[in-house]
Amino acid sequence: MTWVSTWWRSRRSPPPLVQDIVLASVLCAIWWTWLLTHAESGQRLAVELVLSAAGTWPLAIRHKWPLPAWAAVLGVALVVAWGGYATALGDIPALLAVYSAGNFLSGKAQVVSGVLSVVWSQAVPAILGQTTSVTPYLSGLLLFGTAWLLGAQHQRTRQLTEALRREQEKNAQRAVIAERSRIARDLHDAVAHHISAISVHAYAASEALEVNPATAKTSLRHVGAASKAVISEARWIVGLLDSDDGEQRTQPSLRNVARLVEPVRAAGNEVTVTIAPAALQVAEAVQTAAYRILQEALTNVVNHAGPTTVRAEVERFPHALRVEVVNGRSTAKTTPNPSSGRGLVGMRERVALFGGSFEAGPVDGGYRVEAVLVVEEP
């Protein structure tokens, strides 16, 4: 029976019009069958057959034209009650029509249909002469009032579901845009960091090629290493776009800071990095942000300061993580590398995601970057 259950789960519901036609056909067939087997033949039977069709077939248009369907079914039911004609369905067609009016009408038409349906439910017992008891009136009020309320509630639920679906689509689109922005920032930080090192070493190699081939050879080796690193990291970041198989990729963290420092030192900088052990215990998202901030700050040193001393510190406080990178004056005359201008902007954006603070500016002939990220305690 596996194929049966698979078909049942994957089946598609028929269109509303088809459902309504089937419903109207079944109700009409039941009514006709009962009339042909219980009623006497003759002119009255012919009238009852016509009324049974007129009292059920309007339900076939209850989705598309709920108001005409409601009016037709209740009108025919009133004629059936007034004329004392036989019926096999009782109030079922009328209840379905009232439910459909509450479900598919809107605004004033919906309210008016509810009020008139209740009035109709009180008029029928009076037409039938049921004036000695209040039971028919109370039951009519309860049945038809409940049918209309159920229809109105179903419409409200449908509207809320549709609004929720649209909101989920908007959230999904916003998530896609945010993820693209994050990947773009990561790609910028990674590529800029290594390209800056490549630029410095390539320039050094060209300067030393004739006077000191050994130095030029060392610089070219650094160029090759930095090229491999940027290709590897770019592939990793772009690979996030295709990781739809549930694979958990390791995010950059403070445990991997050493690979940031190597190209900066190879560019002639004296780098000192201090990371508090407690900083390695914060959430991975915070560590990734801190890693990228360090990466961009060190890239700016390579791009703009040239050979100098660099001090990088990561401190943990009860509710914050502080990242500071300070470089001194350049020890040699250098030409700054061109940059995208997104470095400081990207760092500010990362800090803003964690509700922290960011400062950057000249200090004692060098430059200082400080970022404070808010850390939620577990």
C-alpha cells in the first residue's frame, strides 16, 4: 500500500469549481432519488424536481459568485417551505449557502448576508405554522448563525494564513539579501587582505630583482603563498552559496588568527597578537566578526602604513569583546596601495550587528582601530 499512501500525499486537490459542481450534483441526485422513490408522479412531482435542481445547483457557483448562490438557494428553500413541497435534504443546502456567504463575501455584503440569514431562519418556522413552540426558532437561530460564523472565521483564518505566507516570503527575501551582503563583506575582507600582501611582495620583488635576487625570490614565494591563500578562502566563501546539503562549514574564528598574521609579518611588519583565553569561549558568530575586523585592520596596515610595528589585542569582558589594532609610524617610505574604501564601513557594519561601538583614527603618528562587540551571556 506504499504507492497508495504516496499518491494520497502527493495528490492535488481539484479546482474549487469542480468541487462545487460535484457537491451540487450529489445533493441534487440525493434529492431526486428520494423524490422518484417516495413522491407520487404527476405535475407536483415535476415541480418538486425543478425546485430540487434550483435549490442545489446554485451551490456550484458558491466560490465564484457567493451572493447569487446564497440568494438563490435561500429563495428556493423559502418557496419549498411556503408550498409544502417534499425535500430529502432539509436545511442542508441552505446551511451550505449561508456558510459560503460568510466565507466568500466581504465587507457589508458579508454582514448583510449574516443578518438576513438569521431573519430567514426565523421566517421559515412562521411560514410552516410552527408558532406553538420556540424550539424551531432557537434551533434555526443557532444553526444558521453558527454556519455564518464558521464561514466568516474560515475566511479570517485564510486571510491570516495568506498574510503569514507573504510575510514569510518577505523574510526569506530579506534573509537572502542579508546573506549576500555578509558573503560580499567576507569576500571583500579575505581578498583585500591577501591581495594587499601580494601587492607589497610583488613591488618588493621588482625593486630587489636586479640588486638582490635572493630577496626577490623570497618575495615571489610570498606572492605565491598569498595567491594560494586568497584562492582557497575565496572558494570557501563562494562555496557557502552551494552548501544546500546541510554541510556544516567551519567559520573563521579567533583560533585561526595566525593565518592572518603571517602575510602581514612577511610584508615587513613586526606584529604582536594577544588573545585572552576567555575570548575563545564566546559564540562562533562573535568570533567570526572579531576575526574579520582583525583581518580588515591588518589589511589597512599593509595597504597604508608600510613596514611598522603592529599590536593587536582581543580582550573579553563580562558582556563584551574588545578588539584593538594599533600600528606605529612607518619605518620606510612607502606608496599606499589603492583600496576599495569599504574597509572601515565593513567594520562598522559588523560591529553594528552586535550592538557595539567602533572607533578608528590617527594616534601618535600611526593608526588605531577599536571595536567592541556585545556578547550575550549563556
